[in-house]
Amino acid sequence: MSRSYDVAPVTPIDYRRLAEKRLPRFLFDYIDGGANDEQTMAANVADFAAVRLRQRVMRDVSGVDTSTTLAGRPAAMPLALAPVGMAGMFARRGEVIGIRAADRLGIPFSLSTLGVCAMEELRAASPSQFWFQLYMMRDRNAVQRLLGRARAAGCDTLLFTVDLAVPGARHRDVRVGMIGRPTLKMKLGKVRQLVTRPGWIRDVGLRGKPHTIGNLSDVVPDPTDLNAYKTWIDSQFDPSVTWKDIEWLRRIWDGKLYIKGVLEPDDARAAADTGADGVVVSNHGGRQLDGVASSISKLPGVAAAVGERVEVLLDGGVRSGIDVLKAVALGARGVLIGRPWVWAAAGAGQQGLVDMLENFRRELQVGMALAGVARVADVGPGIIDA
Ligand SMILES: Cc1cc2nc3c(=O)[nH]c(=O)nc-3n(C[C@H](O)[C@H](O)[C@H](O)COP(=O)(O)O)c2cc1C
């Protein structure tokens, strides 16, 4: 719909539109896409929409409080920013934008192994604790070095991602030449995408340098060569990882450990048995195995299996404060958002991200009030219209 007046962005989908205008197409598609036919990605959102809440009245909701704790620390609402690789290619120093916005709201930020900004840059930008996300590498010494750096940077919570034994089949990335061997025509198309986005070129392409994978800059000969990282990462991702490796990780990492990317109750039990402090119910935002169920539909089973033993978080398809409320009601301690935060950072910068997160909080607050609950601890299955 075209309008003759300017409208303020409110929801993640509004920010998505801004990101689409700002980013070269191949980068926008890299964020936006999922695996194969993107069925799981669509189900993540659709299944949230299918959950119905119960409206409860006359319950004194004059002092609704959205605060809680996540990974043992206070959080202003049960929401954290998910690890997103290369966020600094979507917005200038995107990871710094992310942590500063998260600080403003009082919620956790997660830094991907594959972030543009290194953990030391984050530490310099913000005094707060961030969560560090790890992929297992074949070179276990490199893993140990990364964890040592994370500790030194003041990080005490590790998200260990387990749903990327091999990368998912992301057809969109092949189509736009993000992966595979692009033809000359595709290369020229990419140049055209770049020149039609002068704002991105100025802000991120030029002023957003260095474009590195900051946490891995010591493992490649030339830290500014993004292709060198790709070669290294392709040779290092370790599909042989099993629960035994988590036991090893548990021994060398004395901070909190969350296993990110479980959907099945049995896997969640195995995670709890290795001594993990939490699990993240996740299918990587529908970017890995297409055809698996949505995270929200798997949440109750996982929460029933391990909710008493470990903290259960969820990500995938969370697009509003109402979705946060639904996830908490169905057994999550809290949720993470991936695409929404990078859409806001890419489309409207740090202030845009702060505004969007504030809107999440307002929506949660209003949702709690109208469902008749004043505290997060009181949000439970009773507010779900089963
Ligand atoms: C562009 C992009 C990059 C991502 N990179 C990582 C990553 O480096 N590590 C990781 O564990 N998950 C990564 N994820 C998955 C997110 O952490 C999260 O699980 C997912 O985005 C949640 O779904 P949502 O985007 O619907 O909120 C990435 C997701 C996107 C969209």
C-alpha cells in the first residue's frame, strides 16, 4: 500500500521494510532467507499466530512488571538478542549497535562466533555482560583460545550451537550468489545492487570497516579477506561433534552453558545430563533442516522434559511482545530474537533498535495486563486458550 505521508516503524515487519530499502539485495536475502523451501521458517511465525490467549478481567493489574532473570542476571523483560553472524555487514559495527541497544533496555546481547566485531571491541563498547555463541571447530585449541578470550572479555554465558552439524541448504543464497560460484552476470548484478544502495556503501561499506570476522582474525593470514574466513570455517566446522564434546566443554568452561538448537525432549534431557545450565529450543530460525516443526510447537514437550532441571529459552518466529508472552506461558524462561534485531539495526540504526525493543516491552506489558497477570513469574499455561 503506498501512502502520501510518512509512517513510523513499529513492528519488526516495519523495520524489515526499511532494511530492504537500505541493504543490497544479496545481504537482505541472506538475513531474510531460510533453508530449502523455507517451510520451517514460515511455520515458526504461523504457529505463534495460531496460539490463542485467554482474556482475563478484574484482576488488579495496576503494577505490571515485565522484569525477570535470564542466565542468573536481572533482565528488564524475558527477551535477549540472538547471535547473528556478520551483523556488522548489515549495520555499521552492527554488534556494537546491538549491545548498546540491549544495554539501554536492560536485556542480554549474544555475540556470534562469526560476528564482524570481536569480543574485545564489544567489551570496550559496553560494560555489560554479553553471551558468547560458539560453534565447535576441529581445532580444539582454537576453541579453547576463544573461550579464554571470552572469559577475559568478561563473558560468563556460553551458547553452544548444536543444530549446524553441516550448513543447511539455503537456496536463496545460491540464487543471489552469496554461496556457490557466481556467473559473470550474477557478479554484475551484485555491482548493480551495490550502486543502488549508496547509503549502505557510505555507512557500512566504507565507514563500517574493518570488515573482518573479529573473533577469528588470528586464524587467517589476512584478517580483511572475508573469503579466507570462509575457507577456514568450511574446513573447521566439525560434524563429528557428540555429547562427549559437550562434556569436554563443560570441563573447560566454568561459566553458564546453554545448548542452542534442540527441539526434541530426549536431546534436551541429554543436554541437561551433560551439566548444561539451559537449552535454547531452536531450529536456527528455519535456516537448517527444512521440514522440522516450529520452535513454539516443540516448546511444551521440552519444557515438560527438562524445565525443572535447566532454564528453557526459545527462538524462531518471535515477532512481538505478544509472542514473548505466549512463549513464556508455554514454558520458556525467555526468548531470543534474530532477524527482528538485525532488521531494525540495518533499517534504522541503534535508535531504531531501541525503539523496536521498547515496543516489544510495551506489547508484553499490555498483553500481561489484559491476560490478567502482573508478574512474569505468574505467566503460565492458564493464560493459553487450549
Ligand atoms: C542472518 C542470520 C545469521 C545467524 N547467525 C547465527 C550464528 O552465527 N550463530 C547461531 O547460533 N545462530 C545464528 N543465527 C540463528 C539465530 O541465532 C536465531 O536462532 C534465529 O535467527 C531465530 O529466529 P528468528 O530470526 O525468527 O528470530 C542466525 C540467524 C540469521 C537470520
